[in-house]
Amino acid sequence: MAIIFVRLAMAAKVQGPVARTRRLGPKTPRLGADGAMASILTAVELIFVRHGLPERVENADGTAANPSLQGLGHDQAKAVAHWLADEDIDAVYVSPMARARETAAPLEAVTGHTAVVREGIAEFDADQAAYIPMDELKKTDYSRWRQMMEGGYALEDPADFLGAVVRTVDAIVDDHPGQNVAVVCHGGVINAYLAHVLGRTSEHFMFCNVDYTSVSRVMASSRGHRSLKSINETAHLRPLPDPEHR
């Protein structure tokens, strides 16, 4: 039995590589009256990937920012795709937002899967007129960055957002028994689902500052059990510049 210690910190990082997951072989008939073996064999590994570093966008006319990736963001997307290339990924899902779609493109290329768009994993700031990368906000408006780190997000009803994320991800789980599924999305979305797994309240779901293109993993059984496997894997980013120190 593996025991995972999770440090609930704002900048939690997993710097070393984790064991790559491969299926153990063909599925076998259900063993045991309670279906425990069947639940194990149909478990889904959810591989959450945050998007790469986006451009700063501030639209004076009030239209949604929806930024594309910076050059470094594209490099990060290629790095995470290479990192995941030798895993048995059976499907890729992606947020409809540009920064997520662009991050998913290299992963689509290495896996051969076309990413399926799901509205329910769009970020809570989808309609905001401005997007400022967090590392840049920290440098230029530290008080606002600190406020956001303490939960000051432009989100009227966190419970609605968390509920939409959970319903969308759980539907993905239902559609892929026994498979490994990559979900390319956003920091808020990843925090929302991890908070659900850990039993955190919707008012305090933003507990971890997941890095751009970091990987977080959840095991999801067909019986509704969810277990956290990792948060914020970043080993693939070591050769690249750190956005906070550019």
C-alpha cells in the first residue's frame, strides 16, 4: 500500500519524477460479491494538466480576454507532452479557452488523440476582460496578488463553479472505465476537483498554486471512490526558465 503525504501549501511542488502508470493487462471478470476487484480494474487515472504561461491581456472594451500562450508557454506545453508521451493515455479533454487549447495541441500530437472540448472545465474567469499571469501580478501589484492568494477571486458563487467542474469530470470518468485520461484545463478547475477529492469546502477550494503545465493525478473508481495520487508534478519544467525569475 502506498501512502501519499500531501502538503497543503500555496506553492506545493513535486520536483521528482513519479512512477508512470500502465495498465496491468486485459480486464478480468468481476471477482467477489462486492465487486471490489471489478472496481479496481475499471479505475480511471485522471491526469490534470494546467495550461502554459499565457500573454497578458487587458481589454478596455470589456470583451473577454481569453489570452493565447506566450513563447515560454508553448515551450512548457511541448515539455509536458514529451513528459507524458510514454504513458498509455486513452483520451484527452480540454477547456474551450485558447490557452488550454494551445497547451493541448502538442499532447494531441504525441498521443494521436483529438482533444474533446468540455465547457464545464473552463476557468471561472472566462468572461473577465483582463488576464494577468500570476507571476507578473505578484511583481506589479503585490497587494492584489496577496488578496487573490487568500481567496479574493472574482467568483460570485464558488459552489456553482465547483459543482460544474465535479459534474463534468465525473462524466468523463464514467465514459472511460479502466483508462488513463488527460484533462488540460486551469488552476481554478484543478483546485476545484482536488478540493472535492479532499473534502474541502467550496469557499476554500483554492488551496494550491499549481504551476503552468504542472501535472496532478487522481485515481477514480467506478464505485465513486476518489484518491489523490500527486499534485503539481514539475520535473519536466527544469530545463526551462522559471516565470517568476525572468
